[in-house]
Amino acid sequence: MPSLNITFTDEEHRELREAAERETVSLKTFVHDAVIAAASSRKRQVAEISKRVATVSAELNRRLA
């Protein structure tokens, strides 16, 4: 299974560790879930924006026809 080696400052690492403890999960699980959520969010945003652009384009194309 692929893995990443990510460098954090001491302060960033402390904040991540504390956040994981608040969620009662391991640091590895916390960071993994955060990255997957961020990637999914971006994918969803792109899909929503694409849908809006397609709607506007369709209306403009209809007017120009």
C-alpha cells in the first residue's frame, strides 16, 4: 500500500497530535481522514462549478442560436 512521508514543524505536529487526541483516534488516522476529506471536497467543488458553467453556457448558446 502506498504511503507518504510528510514533514511538519514541531508546532504543526503538536496541533495535529492534540486534534487527533480530541477525536480519540491515532495521529495517522486523523491525518489520513483529513486529507481524504479535503480531496473529496475539492472534487465536489469542481463538479458543482462545472455544472453551473454548463448551465450558463447552455443558456448563452441558446440565446446565440
